[in-house]
Amino acid sequence: MSLFKDIVLGIDIGGTTCKCGVFTTDGTLVYKDEIPTRKDEGGSLILSDIKEHIPELVKAAGRSCDEIKGVGIGVPGAVREDGTVNKCVNLGWGVFNVAQTFKDMTGYEVKVGNDANMAALGEYWMGSAKAYSSVVLVTIGTGVGGGVIIDGKPICGYNGAAAEIGHLPIVEEETEYCNCGNKGCLEQVASATGIVRTATRMLNATDEPSALRALPYISAKAVFDEAKSGDSCAIKIVDYVCRYLGKGIA
């Protein structure tokens, strides 16, 4: 039995899945799983799905809901200090106080932050960045996000939008619009979904042989795996993606 009576829940709401974790108050992971992110109906089902999943999650961890001290939620968008999301296009949310809403739904204390900022804090506290006082972290998933810590303090910026590099309009040759309404955003080519989109475009533009063509479906992982194996077409895709990722980070 754990020496730590209380537990906290960590929820990472992504555009594809919600990753859920049970932790002791010293940061030790007890159990984790994930559920699909249902973005239909304007994302109105996401928080209720998480609430309904909590008893199953905590039971699988061998703990009790009575032990829950609080909940931390990371979302892929700009977040104000009070837990209000300004806009989260990958989830279908506009201005929405996630912290207060989830607290009202569950009764738990809730802290909400930008997912990349929270990931950077996690790495700074317990992970690969704990030996450093200043850290830059880039997340690549359904979108592209960034988190910055300077001298041990997260830099959130005006309305929580600091380091949100995914919607930097830097892809000059882009002809289609991003889901945010702009054209040429970094995550159109460099997110996991953007990599698949880029790969499909580049494969359709050439007859060059590639192992990617034989796959039932293309994933970002498959593109990088084939590039590592020496597939010339996959290498060109990775070079294109990384060139823009480098520009965005710079």
C-alpha cells in the first residue's frame, strides 16, 4: 500500500484521445489509460466523458475516489490563469472556463493549463529537464504546441498564448485553410495529422517508389520509420516537415 493517502489525477485532452493518469502526491504514476476524444457536438461531451471515466480509472489503480485531492487538466490551446480556454479549435471549444465547469461537475479542485506548458513543467519537475533551470519543449500530436520555462518559471504570456507555435503562418506555399481559419499554419504540415497530410500530398505528386504506398494507411510514425530505413520518398517528407518545424521553433 502507498504511503501517500491522497492521489491526484492528470488528464491530457488531445484532439484524438484523452490520456488519464492517477498519481500519488509526490508525482509517482500509479496507473494510466486513455479514452477517445469525442469532438462532435462542439466538444460538449469531452468533460462529461472524462467525469464518467474517473471511477473506472481510479478503481483500476487500486485506489478510491475519496482519495482524490485534485485534478490537473492540460488542453491544446491558450489558457488564462482562472482556467478559461480562450479558443481551442482542435476540440471545438471557444471561450470556455474548463476549470470551473469541471469543478462544478465533480466537486474536485481543478487546475487547467496549456498542455505543452504542463508537459514542460512535468519534464522540469520529474523528467529529462530536471537538471536545467530553463527549458523549451515542443509537443507534436494532433496539433503542434510549445512550452517555455525560464529560471524555473513557466512563461504563459498574454492570455496564456506564449509559445503557441502551431498556428504560426509560416508555410508560404500552403493553399488550404487551417481549422483555425488561417492559411499556412505550422501544424498543417508538422503535426502528426499534418505529417500524414504532407506525406499524402507528396506521394500523389510523384511516381517515385516508396514503401509508404503499400501501407493500408499512413501514420506519422510510419513516415519516420521508413525514413530511418532509407526510403528516399519518406526522407524527403521528413526533410520538408523538419524544415518548417525548425523555422517555427526558431
